[in-house]
Amino acid sequence: MSLREVGPRDGLQNEDPVPTAAKVALLDALSSTGVRRIEAVSFVHPKAIPQMADAEEVWAAAHKEPGVRYSALVPNSRGATRALEAGFTELEVVVSASDTHNRRNVNRSTAESLDDITGLIDQVHEAGGSVEVIVATSFGCPYEGNVAPERVAGIVRRVLADGADRVAYGDTTGMATPRRVRELFRAVPPPTRVPTLLHFHNTRGTGLANILTALELGVVEFDASVGGLGGCPYAPGASGNVATEEVVHMLADMEIETGVDLDKLIDAARLAQKIVGRDLPSGVLKAGPRVPR
Amino acid sequence: MSLREVGPRDGLQNEDPVPTAAKVALLDALSSTGVRRIEAVSFVHPKAIPQMADAEEVWAAAHKEPGVRYSALVPNSRGATRALEAGFTELEVVVSASDTHNRRNVNRSTAESLDDITGLIDQVHEAGGSVEVIVATSFGCPYEGNVAPERVAGIVRRVLADGADRVAYGDTTGMATPRRVRELFRAVPPPTRVPTLLHFHNTRGTGLANILTALELGVVEFDASVGGLGGCPYAPGASGNVATEEVVHMLADMEIETGVDLDKLIDAARLAQKIVGRDLPSGVLKAGPRVPR
């Protein structure tokens, strides 16, 4: 089971800005939990996303735990250059399956973004790095409603043809359900053929039910955010990313190994809670594990 | 699909006491949602549970919607008498699979409680009513940890031999997981043979994953609480009962019919939130349905 912790990037990017030292402390706490992958920072324009303006400083100061794969999100070629210069080799780039969502996010069509990604993949490959393409709104769009799995599949065919190393399906606003997960995997390549990661939100309570369904379909890579850090930018007060503790807790009960020490992870979630100064939604953080170890 | 709304009883019993009129208003709002079963009140000693001291008044004032099955929880023979006199025919009684939990709850062993239930079943049957036996801590006990499915199965065999009409398995403190659900149903009678209801909490995020698992095992009766009303008495600030909106929302997406109008249910959840004066944990209440109808 390959769990990627996205709290330091996706989580903090959707919270009020926090000091550089706090970001480094959270990264270091997570690096010590045994988790094997961490999305560390994003290299975005500081005017667009002030939360990540200090990405280089954060990454330079963070402890790099041997055996942990760290990745960075980049919006474009300029961001890719920054990420590569900072030393990242695993890069992620986002395109939205919903044209409306893509336009509202980056002011261009999905097709235009895909053309940009073609060049970005070449650039990263030439520098010796790899690219994961995250297809946002894969399970639905807050503006367009349901998104046809065939549309998502078309995007994936395109980016694979362009050389993408991995794909991820993003449940951007918490619209994924067990049914939508099953329907998507009838259209897209199986995870046995293409390295595939799922990124679920728990906005409407289905986070773990979606993961359970995806496990049955052979998916073994998931994103999760410590404490459920991140919130949902489309529904104030609602949950965003599925909480890492809840995922690890359920998987441990199923005897699925993640490498993560749940006690250390809960400590990291407490730190995350302190950093953002509000209660985080993670149930396992609030109530503790079902049976203490 | 048979969904039982437990907010008026289980929900309000675990909140600070609210006025009689508010209880009636919530019951009436829920009766109008299309839900087919409601746990309305409990007939317990007012000193033990002041939240339900006005059970007779609440029930007398509530609108009785034709086609809705209303039930009441009773702790003992005295409570059963009150419930029958108030006009209930569907009664529920609880026994805990964990001896420690049973002793802390009612100051007697599980075996002693089972002896009491034998007499209670006879009493209710003689009056023309039916009895559901709820086996609390079926998925784990906060004091004892895991509870052996064989122990739960033994209790069920006993109460069925004594004439219980239905059984329910209670996830009293949110310890159920998909694995524990599967393991329980390897030990207890299948839902095709014995009318079986599952009562899950969402304390650690697994509420809907548990329901999904139980559906695969053939279970078609579930409890849920409007808004997630109720909290978790063992973990302050944590979620308790799975929220009815989240259950209805996921089932509707799966095209499983519950009879419930989600918009009316969300209205009832807003009322519940107003009544208890705090934010309730339901994600669908906070974020709305994934696709508005």
C-alpha cells in the first residue's frame, strides 16, 4: 500500500498562510511517521498562492528522510524549473477534466492545458525527473455536475501518449462515491497497467467508502492529509481531504501495511492542528484508535 | 432499504436536554421526509436520563404519519409498560455484549440482563407488541477492546430462542470497521433468516464504509441520525451516529431507494442543529448534495 501524505502542500495551501518554520516542523514530523511518500510543496506564483511563496526555503530547511519519496506540485514550465532546481525529481501537474473548472482555475481550456503539459513532460524528462498528471474533477465538477468517465479516460490516453509517468484522479470537491469510483475504472486503464493514485475528499462522508471500493478494484496508491488538513474551498466549514489517520487506522485494521506508525501520525496531526489554530476534522485524531496499541 | 431515523431518541438523548416542543417539532419534520421508520422516544427513568423525562408528552403531541413505523426504546419491564400504554407496538431493548460495558451501563451482568429480557419479551408479546433486541458493543467495547463475534452470536441465539422478533447490532462507541462487520456476519445468523438492523457510528470515519460492506452481506436495515445528532459520549467533540443525510445521499447515488426526500431531510437537519445550538457533523448538511436535484 502506497500512501502519500499531502498535508504539507495540499493541506496548508487551503489554509490561512503559516510561518515557514511551522511548515518545516510539520514536514519533519511527517517524515518521521514511517509514511513513504510526501507531497512537500508546490512551486506556484506567490501572488496566486501566497501560502506556498516560501517553497524553496521550506524545502531547503526540511529534513530529507532516506526512503521517503518527496514530490512537488507545479503549475507550469516555470514552476517545473524551480522544482527541478530545488532538487525534486517527482513532479505533479494538474489538469481538470471539467472545462469550466479548468478555465476558472487557470483561465484556459482543458485542451490548452494539455498542450502545456506535453511540453512540461518533455522538460522534466530531459532533466531526469518524472511527471504525475493529476486529473482534477475526475468524479464530478461543482460547476458542471457529473463528469463523464470517458472524458477522463480521453485525457489519460492523451497524457500517457505524451509520456506521463503516473496518473492520479482527483476528487476535487468531494463528489466521489463508491458508484462513481466503479464507473471511472470501467473507462480508464487499470492500475495494473498504469501507476494510478486516487485522491479523495471526505466532504460528504464517503472518503473511506471510496477507498474501500478502490482497493477492491486493485488501486494501491492513495493521497491523504494529516488531520484532514485543507478544508473544502467550495463549502466553508466542510471537510476536504480524507484524513491520513482515518485511512491508516482502517487499513491497519484490515492488516494492510502502510509503514505508518499511527501514534506518531496522531502526534503530527496534533501539531498540524496547533499550526492552523483550529480543530481538524479527523475522527481518529479526536477519538483515538478503536483499540489502543 | 429500510432506514430508521434515530435522531429524536438516540440523538437527543446524547445532547443537553431540549424543550418538549422542540422534540415534537423535530419528530414532525422527520415524519414528513418520507423516512419509513423513526425511533421516537425512550421510556427510561427521568433521573437516569433527564433528556427523555417527557417521553409521554412528546409522543402524545407528535403527528403520527401513516405508513411510518415508530418505535420506542425501553430499559426494563416498567419502561415496556409505559411504552405499551403510550400506544407503541415496536419496542427495543438493549443488552451489551461486553460484560464490563453492561455492568457500567445498568449495574448487572450481561447474563442477568438477558434473564430480564426473557420476561420483557413475554410481557410485550402478551400485549401484542414486538421486541427488537439491540446488542450493544457488537463491534468492540471501550473497556474490553475487541468483542468476539462468537459472544455476540451466543447472545443472539439466546434472545431468538426467547422469542425476540428482530435483532440489531450496535456500534456503541464507533469501533466498527469493514473487517469487523465481515467477521461478525461469519458468526451471527444471516439477515435473510433473522430481521437484522445495523447501528453504526462515524466516530473514526468508517460509517459509510461499514454500511457499504454490510450491504454486500445482504443487510437492508440501518439506523442513522439526522445531522449526525448525538455525539459520542466516550470522546467529547467526536462524531457519534452516522448522519442520515450522508447515508441517504450515498444510497441515492447507488440508486438504492430509501423513500427519503434529501432536501426535506436537510431541512430537518438544519432544525436539529438549531435545536441543539451547535454545528452538527453531517458533511451533506454542510456541503449539500454532490449534484443538486
